Amino acid sequence: MIEDALLEAEEKMDKAVEVAKDNFAGIRTGRVNPGLFSKVTVDYYGAPTPLQQLASFATPEARTLLITPFDKGSMGAIEAALRDSDIGANPSNDGQVIRIVMPELTAERRREYIKLAHTQGEDAKVSIRHVRRAAKDTIDKLVKDGEVGEDDGNRGEKELDALTKRYTETVDSLLKSKEAELSEV
């Protein structure tokens, strides 16, 4: 029973780390990458559709991204969605591909992105701690109801603490690498 609670907690903590990775990928660094556009949705024939499902991406240079729509009729909608997004992209359309040249990051903008990364990292750690609290409550309830012994409950809590520490350290290391990436000029 304790193993089930620990397994469930580990799965949820793993999901929190995956969400943090996705969020960090969405923060722009000196290089442009398709992950920046993962949250952009295009109004494709009346249905909101993720941009990744409508086009392929290529990065010929560090700050240039080429978006090639699978359906050339969707170019205008993709261009409008990119212009309206909060990414700060100014797309240009040549009839075949949409070219985005991202501006150079300023020092102030880098600091804002680092602050955003810290906020998202802290959100992930808070999520991990919430999972820990829920699992600890489950273990405490099992001990209180007499379904498991106190020694097993204590052992389960120690394993849970080790699990929590491992996942928060993972988030910290992801944050540190993202911060180094953002600080790089």
C-alpha cells in the first residue's frame, strides 16, 4: 500500500519535471528553436490547431526559423497567429515559407527571461511539494488506520523525502542550465 502511494507520487513528480522542461523550452535563449512556438495555436478552418501539426520547422541560422506549412492555404492564418502571439516574432511570407528572424536579446530582456525561468522552476518545486504532502497524508492515514505498521510508515516517509529531494534537485539543475543558457551572449 505504501509502495502504491510512493509510485503514484513518483509519477506525479515526474510529470511536474516534464512540465518544467516544457516551460523552460518555451523561454527564448540566444538561439531560436521550434519549442518557442509550442503554445502557438492557429485558427485552421475554424478549429484552433497547434502550429506543430500544420508545418515543419528548420533553423538555418541561430536567429532564423523557417516554417514550411503542409497546406499552403494556411499560410495567412499561421502568419496571423505568429504575429498575434506573445513571442515577439515578426514573420515574413515569401509564398513558400514563413521566415522569422528573432531580434538579438538585450541584457534587460535576458534578466526578464531568467526571472521567468526562476518563477517557473519554483512553480514546479511547489507542485512537487504538493505531491509529497498528499502522499505523506496517505501514508499517515494508512498508519493511523492500522493497515501498516509505524516502522513501515516511517520507512515510507523517508523514501518519500528522498524522492522529493531527487526531483527538486532535478528541477534546480534544469533551472541552472537554463539560466546559464540565457546568460550566454
